[in-house]
Amino acid sequence: MRKFAWVLLALSAACANKPSESEEKSTRSYENFIRHTDEFFSGEFPSAEPGGAVLVAKGDRIIFKAGYGIADLATKERITPATLFNLGSISKTFVSNAVLILQEQGRLSVEDSIYRYFPDFKNKGIAQRVKVKHLLSHTSGLPDNRQVSRDTVFYLTARDEENWAPITRTPSLVFEPGEKFEYSNPAYNGLALIVEKTSGMKWQQFVAENIFKPAGMTTSTITDGPHPQNGVSHGYIKALGAWREDDYGEEPTFAAAGNGGVWSSVEELARYESAIQNAIFLKPETISQSRTVFVPANWKGEKPPLIGWSWFIEQTPDSLQTIGHTGSQGGFLCNYVTVPEKQIFFVILCNTPRDVPGYTRTLFSLLKEENWLD
């Protein structure tokens, strides 16, 4: 267990002076969790294949972090907790937080009609009825009318503006704003453009200055056209027994960054979550609202709403509330989960499609075994 020696040494040092029975029990609990978690993921990620990174935190302590497998099959670079992965739709939380920062600065409001930002909508009435809050919560009713399958070549390099443009030409809505939930990637391309129109700078730069920097995310980056070739993991899928790269240049809409362009590591996402919980770049009341289910007054969905401003708020089988977001794009598959009541946070980042939902359930089981969810 060489890779986790730093954890065990820290625990040993903390209990070096005649540890009490409760301290010994706590140390055993941490050691058991570390051992069982490493055993599980070591068995899931073959060392010579694309794999993933995992981090688990309890309160302000990182109790587990590790990387498994290969980040780049061409260079054989190994995955570590510092490896950058494309986050897929976890990126939407950064766009949402950028919007909320601008709202705190008094430069926009979630109650704004999107007509304020996109007066060139073909149907002016649609743009006047849809508000920023509807884009944030996937309740806009705007159709995803992009012709991706008909024009894959165009969408291989199309950025936020090109992915949002077809939406502005829609003649009608799928439903009235606020009535239902329908997940929308273009909505977040539109939100990214709203950040640019409001801030007067590229939204990637705005996030870097207002979120990455205060959170201490020094290596995280955001796609702006082609994705980084060096210093990041590459996404892969396996087809006919061979690994094939599947990211920028192979996966249509990968260049559309507002819905999935952030690259980060498990270590820096832990800093991101810590910055959120400690209100580093947003006020506590704003964070609370963003992580509270938005219930439109005209809701007509068959199921109750389950999303705030980008964050999904759900319940485990044990009735614990979780707040988080999944991510899937090209060969990347991720999950970001926090359990506020138990001060638990974990993130799983993979550069090939693995059983991330199963890994999530396993982590919950391992946490439960050590009584950390009681």
C-alpha cells in the first residue's frame, strides 16, 4: 500500500502519544476504508489500460486519493490524482457559478429574459418568455434542434456560439418555460455566451479569474476550440478489441465548451468543493439557493423537480441528500457527489467509459461499512 503511505503516516503521527480507544477505532476505520477502496479500484482498472482517478474527503480531510491506469496511450503517462480529465457536464456547474457571480455583482439576474442577451431570436416571444433561471434548471422548453447527425463534420469543431445558433432559430417551444424538465446541453452553451456578453471577456477567462484562482485550481483549464494535447488525459473507447481515442476531433460537439469544456483533476475538484462550502467565490445564501431544488410555479412534470442552478439534488436509498453532477463526453465518464449532512465528498474521473454508477454505489457501501453515513 505504498501509494497511501502518506495517509497512514499522518494517522500514525496523530495518534503517536498514547491514542485513546476512540482514536484507535478511528485510525482502524480510516485504514480499513483506504485498504478496501484501493483493493476495489485496483481490480477495476487494469494498469495498462485507460482508467481513472478517485478522491474521497470527510470534512476538511482528504482520506483517499489515487490514480489507476494510463492517461495517454501514446506516451504511456500514468494517471495520478493530479491528472486533468475532461469533466463533461460537471462543467455546467462552473458556468452556473459564473452566472451567479455576475448576479451578485448586479450585472445580471436569473429572472432576466434571454431576449436581453439574444435579441436576434427568430421568435421574439419565445426569447421573452424564457428566463436565465430556465436555462440553469433545464426547464426552458427550448428544443435541441442541432443537426449533429446530419453534419458531424461541422460539429466536430463547432464552439458554443455555433451550437447555440440553431436554438435561436426555433419557431416553437417543446413546452412552456418552467412546466417540465428536459436536459439541455445547448442551454449551457447559451449561458456561457451570456457570461461573455455580461462580463466583456471570454467566459473561460472569467471562470479562470473568478473561480479557478480563488479556489486554488492552478492547473485546471477550459476548452476553447481544440482541447489541450499535452498535460491532460485523453479519452478512449474500445472497439473491436482495440483502443480508439474519442475526444476532440472524433466526438461531435466536443468543442462546445459551455456544456462540457472544463478540464480538472480530483485534487482540484476537492478544492472547488471546499471553496463552495466555505463561500470563497459566492455568498452563502447564493450557494444555498443554487443547491436547493428549483420548483417553478407552473410545474406540470410527472415527477417532482430535482435540480437547482445546475446541481442535481437527490436522495440515496438511505434517505441521505446528495448534491452533485455527472459528466459524460467522448471517452470520459465522471461523477461528483457531496453528502452535506455527513460532510462526505467524492469524485470519480475516468478517461474511458467504466461502471461509474456502480463505483458510486460501491463507495457508498464502503463508507457505510465504516459507519460514516450513520
